[in-house]
Amino acid sequence: MVSIKRLQSLLPDEPKSHHLGGNPPTGFQNPWPSFTTDSEGLLSIFKTKFARDKPAFVPVPDRSQLAQIHKIDFDESKSNPGFSVTWIGHASFLLQTSRPENQPRGINILCDPVFSERTSPVTFLGPKRYSPTPCTLQELLDHIDIDLVLISHNHYDHADVETLKAIYATRGSKVHFLVGLNSSRWLIHHGIPATCISELDWWDQLEIKLDEHKNSTSSESSSKSESLLRITCTPTQHFSSRSPFDRGHDLWCSYAIEELDGQHKKLFFAGDTGYRSVHEPNLTREDEDQLPTCPAFKQVGDLIGPFDLALLPIGLCEPRVFMSKIHANSWDSIRIHQDLKSKRSIGMHWGTVRGGLSQDYEDVRTPPRNWKLAAEEAGLEFGKDKEIGLLGIGEVLTLQ
């Protein structure tokens, strides 16, 4: 299990312009010109869903044209001494930090884990996965001792209650959940105790230490280096809701993960984010570049970067006018990569499920193609072990 120590906020004097409703806040907002409140509400969704000018529907093609599935080799996973990143699909990742000298393992983290068939409040309706997970949740839990679960926000494609309940049922008090402010309410409702949850505001920081050798003799303990992390809850441009009645009640966030020992790697997990608000269709990229962009990522890059790896969203971003403020496309995420000063970035939030609106506008093969194109247009190398890349579902990347 891990011990959690709350540190001082990275920006203790930063105005809480994202808070609504006093102290404690009763809701949250995106406080930047890069986010606008047009194209919101049920009427806008209805108009977009049933627009006459929608493109022709493109069904999900056969597996040969989709993200490839790699069966996870858990023996290899546990023997890898480096900081490893495994894509589970969509925005779900298994992170295994560097293994310190004389320690059996590092800290094991799940980011936005989703193993259910549908990303929906019910099991019979809603977006259904077209790509399987690379293992069952039980297989993963049987082989990997999960220490931390990081949840970026409460949408069903990022916060899967059945998955979270199963993790807690297996690990009990040995697993700890990190969430944005006000988000513990629905975890507690589903049986996860408050003692296993840390709510975080933007720029809040935690120090995480693995206590696997707590019961060792003092001489053994003194000879072992420790797994030690600093995790910062960082801003992102999105929103929250688990029903039509709680929009904006829970804080959305991203996470910066820093090793304080071992290889001293830094990783950024974006969760879900937009980068700018596009109000007209078919703008050129030059015109889009004149629009206000979210300043948070440059701030993160300046304060915490450079990063060894960033996990950035590239899909479910069409139609552009409706989605841009909450879902970055490939060109947006290349800019985020640059703002973060990341050495490498992997595209995520694609290849697994179709959104309720984006399924009518986005060919599921488009995000990886655009990610490659956007990288090349920016003069960045694309491919395996290059600055910009992709993973197959279940594929492992080890940070060197």
C-alpha cells in the first residue's frame, strides 16, 4: 500500500477563478477566453445530432483497420525495472513507476480505468466499445497490485463505477483514489470509503510513498531505496456531469506525476480537454490559430515540465464547432505537447468507443491519421520511439 502526504499547493496564492458558489465551492467553471458557453444544452445537442448537413455515416471497419490488440504479458510487466506505460484503451492506462534498487516493484497506477462494455449509466444503452480490453479487469488485478487510481473527471467514459468498485473489492484499503473536488460523493455512494479517497483542487500536490517494506527489519529497510512520487492536480478545459442535474458540480482535472527517486521521470496525463473554442465550421488552421487557447498547459509546462511523456487526447472531437472547447483534436494536442515541453507524446481517447455525437461525424480511423499529419506539419518525428506516437491497446512503452 502507499502512504499519502498532502503538500502545500504549487500555487497557493493563485485566484480560485474556476470556483463557483463560495467556499467550499458548489461548482466549477473554465475561467479562460478559450472556453465559451455557446453550443451547450439539450437543444444544441438535438440540432447537432439531427443536422441535415451531417456527413455520410461511416461504420466501424474490420479489426485490421483499427488499433491493434496486444495481450499483456504480466510476467514481463512485473520484471520491467523502468517506468512503463500500458494503454488499456480510450483514456485508460496502467502506469508502473521505476523499480527502486532492492525493491520488488514501483508504484502501480491506473488512470481513468474503464473495463465495462458501455460508457453509460445503464448497461443496455449508450456508447459501446468496439475494441476489447487487452485483458480482463480480474486478470489485471490478479497480477498487479494497484496502489493508486487517478480519475480526471466523472464522465462515464473516464469514471466507470463497476470497474472502480471491483478494484476496491480486490484491494480494499491498499488502494487510494485521487479525484477532483466534490467528486468523492459518488464513490462513497458506491461503497468506497472516504478514507481511501483524496479530493484535489487545481495545483494541489501529494507525496506518495510505497510502504511495501514496512514490516522489514530496520536494517533491511535502511538498505532499500523507496518509491516516492509527487502528484500534482493540474487544470484542464472540460466539464463534469453524471446526470442532467449536476453539470459542473465536480471538478475536472489532469495530473502531473513526478518520480522523486529512481529515474526521476515525469509524466502528464491529460484526461479530457479542449484547447480552444471554434465557432465556425471549416476554418483554416491559420484562422484557428488566431483564436484564444487554453493557457493552463503552458503554465504546467513552465512550472513542472519538461515532461518525459504526455498522454494527450486526439479523438471524439467532431463536429469541431460543437466539440472543440471540450475535446482537443490532433492539431490542438500538438500545441499542448509543445506547451508542456514534453519530450514525447502518445495519442489517446480514440480507438475504443464512439461518442453519442461524434459517431455521426467522425470516422474512427481519422484520429490516428490526423495525429501523424499534425506531427509532420509541425516538423515533429512520428512513429514508434519518436517524439509523437501511438500505442496499440495493451502495448507497453518504457521510458528510457
